[in-house]
Amino acid sequence: MRISTGWQFWQMERAIERANDRLSLWQRRVSTGRRLEQPSDDPVGSVHALAIRQSLQQLDQYGRNIREARLFLQATEQALADIGSLLNEARQIITQGANDTLDADARDALIQQIRRLKERLVQLGNQRPDGERYLFSGQNLHTQPFTLIGGVLTYGGDGNPLLVNIASDRAIPMNFTGAARLADLYNKLTDVENHLLTGDTAALSSIDLRDIEAFQSEFHRYRGEIGVRLRELENYETLYAARKEQLQGALADIEEIDLTEAISQLKQQELSYQAALQVFTRVQAINLFDFLRGG
Amino acid sequence: MSSFYGIELGLRALRAFQIGMDVTGHNVANVNTPGYTRRRVVFTPMPEYPLSPRLRLGSGVMAQSIQRLRDMMLEQRINRSGADLAQLDTLRQQLQQIERLFNEPGELGLSARLDALFNAFEELATRPDSMAARQSVIQAASALASTFRTLHRDLNTQESQLMEQAQARIQEANHLAAQLGRLNEQIRAATASGAEPGDLLDQRDQLIRRLSELVGARAHYAQDGSVMVYVDGHTLVQDGAAFPLPTTIDLPNRALDNTPVDIRIQTGELRGLMDAIANLQSYRADLNRLANTLITQVNAIHATGYGLDNNTGYLFFDGSDASNITLHADISDPSHIAAASIPNAPGNGGIARALADLRNTPQGALGGVSITQFYRNLIGRVGNDAQLSKNRAESQQLTMAHLLQLRESVSGVSLDEEAANLVKYQRSYQAAAKMISAFDALLEDVLQFVAPR
């Protein structure tokens, strides 16, 4: 085929242009570390990358939710543990009070103890772990849950769950929804106090002991439930750490370059650029006119 | 037979070779001129001269014509292919610019803003009583709204620029058409006088090529050297007259409004711009649909909830699409954000949770995909369109390069070839000059013979 001079130059220009294009592409990739700059670089990958970013964002949010829920649940668990030891003390007081041979001083001491337990129970029930939210108010967060009206403790919270999303399809309550039972417990302790005052050892040894033991196992169960939730948080956190790593890896695969490959590409492109330039200088030196000039 | 016959014969050869060298010089001078067609001198022997009934003597050479080396079929293919390339290349450039407006993937894109808002709702669901959580909902929502509005405005600006460019292409085509009409007249006049007006023809072919690049015009060559140019059914140039294209664009039909029949623009830069505008408009429509669904859905849920002040019926977003989405005046006080599904329960985050769940809830108004998925699909489409146009433009470029190479191999100037021609004509010229001096010597001998001593 006949090759015209203009075509020859045009072709060489194009070759240099192309080599330069590719060279600057890889220079950019190596310096930014990114493979994907525009959606059109990899449309399927971009959409995938956006979805992965959303998942990562969501995982971060679930992580924050889990930390928040853990604070509340741990405070709840501690409160239930305190109530557990309070119940142990109450049981001891009842067994001691049920003894017929008890003298008046000892009985008075027991009454004082039971009164202190009642005060402690009210304190536990009305606690605010972060200074603003009541642990046992349910969704009625800012209302003090327990108030004494005429010696009877009443529950003013709503006992509704404070739900926290810890997964797209899993919300758990981060509070203890049976808090109203604390009032019942308080009023039971008032019964015990009265029976101690009247020396009703029969009631103490039968009904009171039985009721307190029932409360013990009930609150033991509550504490267990809270523990189960805390373990669930733990499990999700472990799961999320693994999933996050996996997603970040997938995202890097889509968006970022493999540095080793990129640098070898860069070197290769530098070579082809040099080659294109060299071809240009060689070819433009070859021309029949140059050979004629001497003749 | 004249005694000077030989000298005249030599002179004719000198003249012919001189023309050869001139044409070579013209070719060399135009080696870099775009659209130049290489010329070739056609030499032909002069008529023979009967010396006697048995002897017929040749009378030398003459330069019969100067040919433009051009393959008309190929030229027409190049024009068509060039128009397609112009269309695809314009579309590629414009779609790449449009794609950049979306700022994806990145922290400033709508996708990140949507994620931030849904996260803020999620946070609010966990801490419905917290003013800090409410503030961050406000912040995330207003950042999202402003990103919607900015993107919408940028798309509008881009659209009006594209419209201006389309108008500029039509104007340029009309301007070139008028020029072509005048050129037609000149060519016809020159052709009538016998000689082929090479440079005028080159100019004409350049105009035709640019016209087909602009609006996909096609040319029909007449015997008298003039050319008729038409777009779709519309005659753009005939003889000396140009009939300008109308300037009203009918985008859905990719046509120009015209009576009695609209002019369809099949290819060329104008078609590329029209395609780009149509793409842009469909992206913007999707963006508006997305914003509208977000406003409607968020408001519908939010209005059923209760603020910290235990009032209900508050709206969250104001506006109807991406152009005017803002935060509603109802929530200028963050405590009015309705996180709770029941009154008097500051710890209830039921509504906030429902709002967070919108992230992945399929929406009938979006064809059954969620808000975030719909946006991702839009980005996928934007990227796909840009990539496809890039690939098509690149493959068209290969086709075009091939055709240009064919054209260049016929019509392009090769300096090596011209150098060889130059040598050839120079040597021939020298030989002819030698011949004249030989005849001269001959005559001198004769004159010496007859001259008085």
C-alpha cells in the first residue's frame, strides 16, 4: 500500500498520543492508588462499590448501636445483680426473724436492716447511669419511675422496651421491661417489716420466705435474660468485625489498584512511550530529500 | 518541416517537464494541508507529423491535464463514517462531563449523603431523646437536600450549554451551506471554461465533509461539477442557493421542526448533542423521581410520629423534587423531629426506626426497588452509557482510521515519491535542454556553412 507522508506522521502522532495517554493513566493510578475514578471506568463495579459502602456505613452504625445498648444493658445487669444480693440479705433477715427465741433488740436490728434494704431498692430503681436517662422508666425516659405514696411504692414508668437495631432484621430491648416488679418487691419487703414488728413468725417462715425465694428465682431469671442479650451483642460484634474486613477487601479490589501490578504497568508504559518517541525521531530522519541534498 | 523543428520539440518537452516540476512543488508545498488531494500531470505525445507517406514523425510531448487523485466512492464513505464518528465522539465527551457532575464514587456524592441520613435516623432510633442525635439528623438531611439541589442545578446548567452548542452547530452548518452555494457557482464557471479547478474542488470537499460532520449532510455530485447537499429530505444546497436549517429542535424525534416535514438528524455532532441532552434529561427525571419519593415517604411516616413536645403531624421535608427539596419549617426546632410512635415516650424511637428502614424498603413509585438501590441503578446507567459511548466512539475511530488510510494511500502526498518525481523531471528537463543545445550546434554548423567569411 502507498504510504503518504501526512499519514505516516499522523500515525506516529497517534501512537505517541496513545502511549502518553496510557502512561499518564498509570501515573495517576499509582499516585492516587485508585483504579476507579468515574462510574464509566467500571459501571458494574461502581454500583457494587456503592452498595458495599452502604453496607459498611450500616455496619458502623450497628456497631455504634451495639455499644450504646451494651452500656444500658450492663448497667441493667449490675442493677439486677444488686437486687439479687439485696434479696439474699432479705432472705437471711427473714430466716433470722422467723426464730421464736429472738429478743427485742435483735428484732429491732432486723427491722432497721429491712428498712435500709427498702431504701436501697428505691435508689437502685431510680438510678440514672448516664445522669439523664432513668434505667427503669421504659420509654418514659425522663420520668422518675418509682415514687412512694403513703408508704406504698408505685411504678410510674411505662415498662416499654427501648429497642435498638443491631441488624437489619433484629431489634432488641436494651432495658429491663419488668421493672414494675421492683414495686411489688418493695411492698413485699414492707410486709416483712410489718411481720417483724408484730412478731408474726408464722407468716415470716411460711409466706414471706416462700415469696422472697420466688422473687429470688424470678430476678435470677431476669438477670439471665439480660446476660443472653449481652452475649448476642458480643456475637454480632464479632460477626461485624469479620464482615467489615471482608467488605473492605472487596471494596479495595474494586476501587484500588494492586500496587505491584500498577508499578510494573507504569514501567511498561514508560517503555512504550519512549519507543514511540524513538520511532518518531528515526522515521522523520528518513526521507529521500535528505539523500538527494548531497548529490 | 522547419529547421527549428527540433528546438521547438525540445522546448515543448522543457515546458512539459517544468509543469511536472511545478505540480511536484505544489504537492510538496501542500504536504501538511488538510483535505489536499495530490495532483498528477498527465503527459501525452503530440500529434504525429507526416513527413512522407511512409514516415510519420512524432512532435514531442505535452502536459494534457493535471489530475486530482481522488476516489469518489471512498470520499462518500469517509464523509458518512466521519459523521458517525462526530456523533459518537460528541456523545462520549458530553456523557463524560455529565458523569462527573454526580461526584461518584466519593464522599460528596448523593450516595454517601443518603447513607449519612439513614445512619442519622438509625442513631436517633437508639437515642430518640438526645438533642445531639436530632441535630445530626438535621445536618445530614440538609446536606442531602443541598446535594440534590446542586446536582439538579448542575444538570440544568449542562443542559443549557448543550442546547447552546446544538444551536451553534446549526448556525455553523447554515453558514457553511451559504459558502458552499457560492463555491458551487465558481466551480461551475471554472469547469465551463474547461480546466478542472482543483483547489476549489478541494475546498468544496472540505466543506461537504464538515457539513456531514455537523449535521450528517449527504452530497450528490452533478455532471457539471456542482454538488447538491441534503439533510434527511431537506435540500441544504442546490446550485448557488442555500436553504438554511430551521433552529427549533424537536428532541424526542431527534429532528428539527420544519414545514411541511420535520428534518430528522440521523448522525453528526448535532445528533450527538441531541442524544446527550436526551440522556441528561432522563437522568434528571430519575433524580426528581428519587427526591420526590424520598420526600413523600419520609413525610408520610414522620407525620404520624410525635416530637419531644408530644405534638404530631409534623412534616420533615418540603418541596416536590430535586430542584426544591429542603427541610420543612416544622422541624426548624429539632425537638419537633418525630422520633416516637406514641406521645409522652421520649425513649420511643419507633418512627425514627421506620425512617431508617426506608433505606432498604422497596418502593412502588421507584418500580419496586429501594431508594438507595434506585440511586445506585441510576449511577450504573450513567456509567454504562458513558462507557458504551466511549467504546463505540473508539471502534468508530478505528473504522475511520482505516478509511483515512485508504484515502491517504490514494490522495495523500508522499514526500519520497515527490522527491523521486522531482529528480525524474529535473533529469528529463536536463535531457531536453541537452537536446536543444544539440540542435543548436547542428544549426550553428549549417550557419557556418552558409555565412560569408
